[in-house]
Amino acid sequence: MIKYTYLLLLLVGSLCFSNEYKTDASAKPKAAGDKVTITISAAGDCTFGSDRSSPSSVNFYSAYRRVKNDAYFFRKVSSIFKKDDLTIVNLEGTLTKRGQRSPKKYAFRGDPSYAGILKKGHIEAVSFANNHCRDFSPVSYQDTCDTLKKNKIHYASYEKTSIFRKKGKRIGMLAVNGLESFTNSKNLIQRGIKKLKKRKADLIIVSIHAGIEHTSQLSDTQKALSRYAVRQGANLVLGHHPHVLQGIETYRGAYIVYSLGNFCFGGNTNPSDKDTMIFQQKFTFQGKKLLRKKSPAKVIPCSLSSRPDINNYQPKPAAPKRYQRILDRLTRYSRPLGTTFRTRKGRRTNVLR
């Protein structure tokens, strides 16, 4: 009897720490023909830590010590994330106490307890395939993955795909680092999407870390990998790395968000460009079928800081003048890519078309 009880506990433990969690076990099952709408929110680079060169009086660690509250960082946007079905951000940096600093210009490490910031912010998933996920040697990568698992935060990272279950639907996630090998990234996209389809994903989101920093201009790698992901079956492509906003493309019926910019970003104590956004899209299913013409999207212009003079690591929705200015900026970037924003009384709204 003791032996069987021990085996049962092992089985339960393995299920809890897998990369697929039952997120809506209490939800009532939907009838085969019912309509189901899934709302996805996405934001950019989140770095819970600062480089050793950052001023100790204003870096991320000092802010955390000052507020002593995980809920502080996403407090002004958590109501948006709480209402959706899945929020995904790019985790750029490690959560570990171990490892030697890699020989690079910037390296980021946060305490594993900082995973609570994601949970308090109603962020259910992260992409974790970028140029900072091994900042403190390979052990920092594995520690971060283990921390995310322990906190039941979904993550997609290279060959590690993830399935998030909500309202009876399976949302598949895949993340690649296009700054490394272009060919390897293509192979990971191809194999990853094939794996997600085999796991019966109803919706597939691909995150791609690529592009050129601090410019609105797209790189050939960004465009090639993103469009390839759509051709392979991605329903939405999310981009990051440039640290600034870039355009949104409409490609074969899917949106490609080339750069979401920074969001809760400990990598810079006072970036000159604080514009950012939350991208949000609704996907409607009729039974098992995704209704392609019923997937409206919008952006919510934001500032990565609640203060204009410094980065206080607390993103917030933009005030009216800044809101419109960010929409105008995104329009300039997106119009050549086939995406525009609706207008009302001569002013752009945040809804894409």
C-alpha cells in the first residue's frame, strides 16, 4: 500500500510541474457548437533586475526594496490583464541566485522570488528565448525555468513549447531567438508548430526575439522568420528585442507585432523613449473552428514608467495626448505593412483594421 501511495504522489508531482496546467478545471464544458472567445494580451520586455553598472540608488533592486510589494510593478495595468484569458510578456533576464556573470556588456539577474511579480500582475505566460536568458551561465537558464515551473507560470523557450488551457481551448506557445542561428530558428519554428498541432493546439502564438535595437526599421531576419511562422500555422506572432515600438503587419490573415518595446524593464533606469503598448486580440471559435473574420485586435498605448523623469518600473496606460501620439507613431510604422487604425471624428482609435 505504501509503495502504491508513493507512486501516486510521484505521478501527481510530475503533472504539477509539467509545462501544461489545468487553468480552468472548474469551467463548465461548452457544447460542440457554442461560440467561445479567447482574449490574448501581450506586452514587451520585462527585466526584473539591473546590470551592475546601473546606479544602485535608482535601479530595479532599490525599487523592489523600497516598495516591498510584488503587486506594485503591474498595479496600473493589472486590471487589463486580469480581464483577459491569457497575458504573455517577454522575460528578458534570469531569476536565480547562482552562476557566474557572462562576459558581456549587460547582464541581468533577479531573485527567484521575483516570479511573484508576474503572478500578482496576472501574467500567466512568458517567452524565454533571448540574448539574456543565460546571463549568469547555463545554470541561470535552468534555474529560471525551474522557478517558472514552480510558480506555475507557462513559458515557451526554444524547443520547449507550452499549452495553456482556457475555456476548453488549447493555446499553444513557442519562442525562438532569431539573434542566434537563422536556420536553427526556422527549424525550431517548423518543429515547434508541428509539435503544437500534434498536441491539438486550437491557437498558436509564436514569439520571436529579433531585429535591430533602437530603430523602427525592420530587419530581414525579423520579417523572414515572422512570415515563415505564419505560413507554418501561427495565428499570432509577437516580436521583441529592439526595445522600441515597431510596426504591425497583416500577413495572410494574421497579425505580426514586430516589436512590443520595453514594458517593466529594469535594464535602463531612465530610457529616453518610454513609449510602449499592450497588444490585445480576440479569437472567436465556433465549436472547434476558429472564425478568421472574427479576430479583432487593438493596442493600448502605455508608458513604461509612471513618472516622466525616471523609470520607476511601473508601466501605465498613456494619458490622452500621449495616447494619440503613440497611435500616430504606430500608424506611420504599420501603414506600409498593410495595417491601419480606425478613425473616429478625425482621430485614430486603438482598434486595428
